[in-house]
Amino acid sequence: MKPLFVILLLLAIPSWGEERSSKLKERGFTSAKVCGECHEAIYEGWKGSMHANAVSDPIFYPIFIETSRETRGKSDSLCLSCHAPFSRLIKGQDIEEPMIQQGVSCDFCHRVREVRLGAKDPFVLELTQKKWGPLKGISSPFHPIESAPHFEKSVFCAGCHEYTNDLGAPIFETYSEWRESSFGREGRECQSCHMPAIEGSPVPLRVKPVKEVYINSHEAVGGHSIEQVKKAVEITIGEARRSGDKVHAVVRLKNVGSGHKVPTGMPTRKLILQLQVTSGGTTLVSEERIYQKIMVDKAGNRITRDSDLFLKAFKVKEDNRLKPGEEKIEHFTFFVPQERALEISARLYYLYQPRLIQETEMRVDLGGGSLILP
């Protein structure tokens, strides 16, 4: 009887696959950790991304708290609808709720079966165990799979990366900037830069043998990635000439790698071009030029706090950011004694942390160049 007892006991224990299937929720959301038990490589890329850390991000969190306090909690659902889209179906807006803390998580994106831009909620969700994605003709032993074209289209990103506040002011215009660019006209989608194909398998062999050897990177690098921003902008000192005590220098900036303006996203982000002229270790000239979208309130006052952009921004006053493919040629003229040899240097800095986070603006060096004028 002992062998029969062992067989019956084994039959009573759920198999590895049954155990995984039972963890997949229908009306509620499944934790990313559960998804990661099968989709290991994708999960590893995602968990270090800004999507995964969209709520705990040290830039977002204090702005959320400040805005929530000023609006007595009325802004919470708006902020969390993109930073933690699980919140769209969770009663209450507790930012400490574990599923909200997962940020932009697997089970939200892969429940989206359709995107309707212009609708109050652009994401149409499938509230079953079915998962949606870009691949066709595949199956899973644990949940139904359907393909949908929006997973490879910029319209999917637009649901969060395009936002106009209640006063009609365009806060985020990343999707519009892309759509109006050569990237948009040529069909070079957001995913091609921010979620490129990389070597890897959707699931390991123990889950299911698959023929796919590439997956889309789920690191979703963007404005918080200095390397990504460096790829976008090129800076060169074109020339410098002297005429008596007058010196004229030319600096060229070009958006060489981005399908939207640089910087994009929050209007408080800036590019800062700094020109310095030194002689014998002494700084003779220091000049800056800033590239930014400047927004004002109804009274025409410039808005400098992120929280005020959502609550008080009325219109765009100025926007000199670099458009896709645009080259800006900057001319600098200054006066120095003719007999002094000069080193002229130009550097580009990126600012993406508002002053709410720290006392002084944090500049990230994106590179530059220099030349000697005898």
C-alpha cells in the first residue's frame, strides 16, 4: 500500500504550473514578482527601471506629497493614474499600498487590450487572466495570450507621456513632439529607442521551450538616464576668431538622437550651455544659455515648482528646446586684452532635479570641448 499512498499524495499536490496559474489574478492585479517567476529576464530588466520605481522615485515622491497637501488629496488619483496605474482599479489612493508601490507594473501594461487617446481613461483593460503583448502565434501553459498592435506603437506611451492640465496648459508633450517629427512621419516608434530588442528569452526552458531569442528591454531608459541623454545631443565648438580685443566664438548644439525635444517631459528640466574663457588659470568670461519650456500662470508669473505646473500653469510663454534633428548655432562675443592666449571651452549640462529635492540645482555634465586661441 505504501507506493499507492505516495502516488495519491503526489496527485494531491499542485504541479509547478498549476501553482503558478493559481497565483494569476483576474479582477485584481498580479504582483510583478509572480510574473518574474516565469519571465525572469524581463523582470530583471524591469525591476531596476523608472517604471518599477515610479512611485518611490526621490523626485516624484516629495512632489506628490506636496501637491497632495496643497489639494487636500484631490490630486492623488491624477498623479497615481500614471505613476501607479494599478490605482485606477484600487479603492482609495494610499501611496503606501503594496501594489501601488510597484509603480508601472507588468500586469497593468499586459492587460491593456486597446488604447483610446482622447478618452477620459485611454487604457481599455482586459479583466481576465488573458495577457496582451506584441508577439503573434504564441501560447502559454499558464494564461491565454493575445497580440495587440499598440505594444509596438507610440500611442501606447502617449496615455501617460502626454498631459494637459485642467487650465488647458500642455505639461507633457512628448508624444506630440514625436508625432510632429521625422521620427513620427517615418514610423520610428518610441519603443525602438526606449525598449529596443535585446538578446534574451521570454521564459527559461524549464517553463516552456521557445524559439524567440530576443526580448524587448524593459529598462525603458529615458530622461533619468544620463547615457541616454548624452546620445541625444551633440556639442561642438565650431570656431573662434580674434579682432583686436574682440573675440567671437561659435558653439553648435544638435539633437542627433532623439525623436522628441530635448529635454522633454517636465518643463522644469533644462539644458544649460556654459561657455568659459580662461587665461593662465584665471577665468575671464563665463556665460550661460538655457534651453527650456517656460510656463506661466494666469497672471503671467513664471512657474518654477513642479507641483504648480499641474495646479497653476496657464500657458507656454517660451520654448527654445532642441527639436528632433534641430541644430542651434550660438554666437558669443566678448572682449579680452589682445596679448593674452585664451582657452575657450563649452560644456553642456542637464538639469532634471527641481530645487524641491535639494538646495542647489544639480547639473549633470553631458560633455563639451575646448580650443586654444593664441
